[in-house]
Amino acid sequence: MERPREWLAVPDPEEERTWLFDVSFLTSPWTCIYGSGCPGVEDEPDVEGMIGCCSHGAYIDGEDDERLVRAAIDAMEPDEWQFHAEAERLGGPLYVDDDGDLRTRVVDGGCIMLNRPGHPSGGGCSLHQAAGRRGESIHEWKPGVCWQAPLRREDLVDTAGHVWSTIRERKRRDWGEGGLDFGRWCVEDDGACVGDRPVYLSCGEDIEELTSPEVYAELCKLLGERSSTSWLPIPVRRRAATT
């Protein structure tokens, strides 16, 4: 069972929209520990393999996301991407699965776009790495679901036509049925709550991309006026041991 959470409502200055922020998570010290002891999401921890949360590939969300990802892949050089030849052999890095969803292929237990330890670029998303080499934003290179994690945005229109947009932590259920089978999900594990800044700062560029510069600035102002210790802590839920 989840613990109570604290939320903050911020009116959008440009639209008929109100933003609802999960400040219990955004003021927590969660941080991505990929490459720094992340055991992945499968039942058996695998730190050395550095698969992280990329075990099942990335789902592509709509035509805009597909165009962005395909353009990014086309812009990469073969030596930037460990499984370039494998993608060519398989007919491309994207495919439509049995449920009709477009997603990246999985090779050797991880996303086909994920470079493994030992690659000249080091372990990590080849799209992320390629964007960094070019000095460009990962928001223009990676699938939306990848750069947004561990955040999630949801939009709801009420009966008066007002939009309520929620920014919260991404939960297991948000990954679909497969997420419920994760052996571990990092926002539920205090092992990832080791950051030296709250999430609303460490993931600031992502929050700004999901909202707007004006809304993000107001969020920072409001949260900066309060001590992070005044917010409810992120709930920690450990999976029960199995035998």
C-alpha cells in the first residue's frame, strides 16, 4: 500500500491548465544510479551487465516520437552503435510486436540501442551518447519514454474543458503488464535515494521539457521557499523475497 503523498498545484500562465506536481518524489534524493551499482529490473541483479531499465527495449509513442527516433538513428555513425550490424541483419532497430506496439528490438537481454561495457563509448544508450557528442539535447534523440523516466506526465480534461496535467514518479503499472513483473524498480528502492540534490533540480531539464520554462521556474521558486524536510518522504516498497 502506498503512503500518503503531498502535491503542489501550479496554474499555467499561458494555458487553461493546472499542473499537479508530486512533491513527495520531486523533493526526494532519488537519482539514477546507472553505471554506479544499478542492478537492473530483472529478478536476478546484474550490475556488471549494465542493462539498467533497458531490458525490454523502448516503446515508441506515436508518429512524432517515431520520426524523432528514426532521424536520430539515421544521424548516427555505425561505430557509435554497438549493434548496428545486428540491426541491419534484422531489418532495422524497430519492430511491431504481437500487441501492435512499435518498439526497439531486444538483443542479448537489452535494448538494441544500448551499448554494453567494453564498447569504445562505454556502456549506455547509444542515442544518449551520440546526442552528448554533438552537444544536443537528449530530448531530440531518445524515445520519450526513455528520457522521461523516472517521471510521467498525464493529462486529464475536466467537464469544464480545463486541463489538469500531473507530473509524478513513474510506477510499475505505467510500464504495462511487464512492469508488474519487474524484480526491482528504482523509485521504490531506497538504494537509489543517494543523490545530492532533489529530483526537481537533478531532473530539471526534463521537467522543463514536460511543462514549460515558466512553469518550471515557478515550481523551483515554490519548492525553494520550503525546506525539503517539510515534505513527506518518497515511499519505499521492497519486493517480498521469494524462495
